[in-house]
Amino acid sequence: MLRAKGFVQDENGWVELNATADGLTANAIPKGQEVLIVIGEGLEKERIEARLKW
């Protein structure tokens, strides 16, 4: 199982993200802190970072 959760900022402001195997939610929020947490087994940090292009 894989899960991602966090906050990102786009051109419109802050967005709270929550992704699971069941789907993705993205909700606008007034304030946030740029952070993304990925939870799962056998994760490869380098591959995740390359996909996110941080």
C-alpha cells in the first residue's frame, strides 16, 4: 500500500493533498507549509524525488 499526504503551493495558493489507492483529494487551504510525506513499503527515495522533480 502507498499513501502520500502533504501541502504544496501553486499559483492560486496552498493546496492540501491526500492520495491513497482509493483516490486523490486536493483542497485549497488558507495557509500551509511545503511538505510531502510518502508512506509505503519498499520505497526508493531517489525514484520518488526524480518523479516529483524537486
